[in-house]
Amino acid sequence: MESAEHIQDALEKCRLWGDIAAAAESGRDFSSRWFQNDPAYGPIAGKMGSTRTSSIIPVDLNAIICGNLRIFAEFYHALGEEAASDRALEQYERMRETIHQVLWNEEDGVWYDTTSPTTGTSTSTTTPTSSPSSPAAPIAASTATE
């Protein structure tokens, strides 16, 4: 409860609890990656009360979803469901291109989580960029090479 004690508005409290739940349910990590470190947040900056998962587009989770679409296309093809395979492959290709356009930083040569279109990119690297041997790395890497 103390994570939300600084919030007076009931809807904002619900948003914070939803963001905390989403961070916990992401399945990847529950770390400060989801916190706002902006000094404008005052004493809660960088703490649980500044959790903002709803405004972060994470590289690793999107790379996993993208790779799953490619796997679905392969499964549907193996089952002879060509229309479903084509749809999954089209979704995979669109998502792969979007990941590259939105999350790839050409100058730094890495993918970054994006916080929102208006606030720019985070400078923290995630699983695909910080650990080339991670399961998500080849999926994210394919956005630059395919």
C-alpha cells in the first residue's frame, strides 16, 4: 500500500497497481527497468511507486512475441493450414519490421526499450542486447538481418 500512498487520485492509484501487476506478470523480470527515474517524480523516482509498465515498449517481450508468430506460421504450414500460416507470417514480418523501426538504435548498434513516442528511448539495454546468448537475441537480431 505504501507504493501508492503518495497518490491522491483513485484512478491514478488503480493505474499504478495495474502497472505493478503487469511488471510482475511479464514473466521476464521485476526490476527497476519498469520504474521512472525522472527527477520530476520527486522522492518516488526510481522506486516501486513510479512503476510505469503501461508506458514502456520492452524489446525482449516484443521479440519473443515476434518469434512466436514465426513459430505459429511454421506450425500452421505443417498442419496444412496455409491461410492461417500466411496470416501468422504476415504478422511476424510486420512486427519484425516494427521492432526494428521503433526499438533499434543505429548509432549505438543496439535495441532499446522505448518509453513512449513523446519521451523517447530508454538508455537501458535489455535481454536481446545485453546477452547475445539469450533466447530472445536471435529473434531481435533477425530484425536487422532479414
